[in-house]
Amino acid sequence: MAENTLDDLSGSAHSTGVFADDGRAFLAIERRMNIVKAVNMHKTATVAEISEWLETSPATVRRDLTWLDEQGLIVRTRGGAIAIDYPSQSLLRRSVPAYEQRLNEYIEEKQSIGQCAAEYIHDGETIILDASSTNHYVIPYLTKKRDLTVITNSLYMSKELMTISETNPSLTVICSGGTLFMRSYSFIGMIAEQALSQFYVDKAFIGLRGISLHHGLTSPFPEEIPVKRQMIKCARQVFILADHTKFNLTSASLIASLNVVHTLITDARITPEVARQMSAAIPHMVIAPLIDRSVFENN
């Protein structure tokens, strides 16, 4: 199947005239075909490995992987790619960092996103914070919110919200309960889904591992998908919190298409081209400004 697809790729290049220029287009097609062959042979490959094999820059490899993923020839993952027919679930479990590690990745970006997201949370509202690491950085900005109800499926964030409620008694914290998923310290399963189905909230703030124009919102953990979908279903407005590294990436499991998103909040390191594409596909896109670090220094 892969060979036929590669033949089709080469044939389409001839038919569209991409070989008509100075030969660079031919080299690009040949390079991409070699990437597909290498990924199919090894079943999984990182950007660094492909770059070394082909003696090509990592930036070029990333662009090629994104293009090949859009054509359905490989599956783009964070940091590399996997073959279409590879049992990707176990691979993605190994490649995704644990929750504590994710908390310490791109801290500056996540802090800016958290501060910006909190500006959309108003007194008297009921909101959902899912168990994503980016939502952790929303919590410090909730200390002065009044009559706020926060629903979460995160064991980690439930503890932090409880600490805030000690000094802010108007804060109501509701934990979904359910089966504890240790990978993200989140509650999943039938009990969590049933609990969430009893609410209709003003806003849901959802984090994810991959977002793309072609594949929508994705996660490497199929166990979490039903809970995230239920959160989206019960929210009047859906906010996606995604730092710049999450764009043009596709994980194994689909959460939802882009049309469920009301507002996308990202950080200032997003590229202008990706920002343009996303702003055209989503009703509201916000690029978070620089962070006021004093909030974290005082908490």
C-alpha cells in the first residue's frame, strides 16, 4: 500500500509540473519519498534520526513530515513520525512525558496562556478545567475571583484549588471522581463522564497534545477522549489552551474537529503563518502577551 501511494505521489508530481523548475522540486519529492520509506522500515523515527539519515536540516524534515502527514503517508508525532500501520498507542504512551515533566516544559509560555485565559473567567461563572498541564497555570489567577465554581477531573489541580478555597471561601470546587489515570493524575471512565454530564457550564478550558487544520484536536491517550468530549459537550464556550509547540501535530486519538472551538489561546512564539491559518479557522484566536511573573513569585 505504501509503495502504491509513493508511486501516486511521484506521478502527481509529474502531472502538476513540479519537475519543470531547476530540479529542486524533484529533490524535495525524492527526499519525502525516502522519508516515507525510512519510517515504514523502522516503524518510528525522530526528526533527529531522519535528519541524520538524509543529511538534511531538522527544519526541512519537520516541514516534510507535516506535508507527508497531510497527505496521509505517515502520522506526525511530537518530535518525529510513525508508520501508518504501526500500533501507535503503545509508542505514544512511551513518548509522551509524565505530568510532572510536562508541567516544567515551556513554563513561560504556559504562564502567559494561563494569565490570558483567566481574563475570560468572570465572577459568578461555572467553568471546567481539564487535567492538562497548561490549565495548572490558570489556577494562580483564580484567587481573587468571586462566587466561582470550578469543575475538574484533575487530582493534582483539585488539591491546588482546595488551597485557594481556604482563603477564598466563595470558590466552589467540584471534582468529577472516577478511575484515576496515573499518566496525567486525571479521573476518567464512566463515573467521570456521568458526573460531567450533569452540568451545563459557562466555559470549558481544554488542553491537548496536538492541533492541526486537517486533523483537529487530538490526544495520545484514548482513555481521556470520552471525558474531554463530555466537557466540550456541556460547555457554552470552549477554550483551547495550546502553546506554540502543539500546532501542526497529530496524536493518535481524535478529540474533536476545530469547529467546536470558540476561542484558541496560544503564546507569542507561534509563527505568523500558523497564527494566520488558525485565526481563519477559529472564531477567536488570542496570542497571550508577556507574563506578569509576580503572580507566581507571590504564590
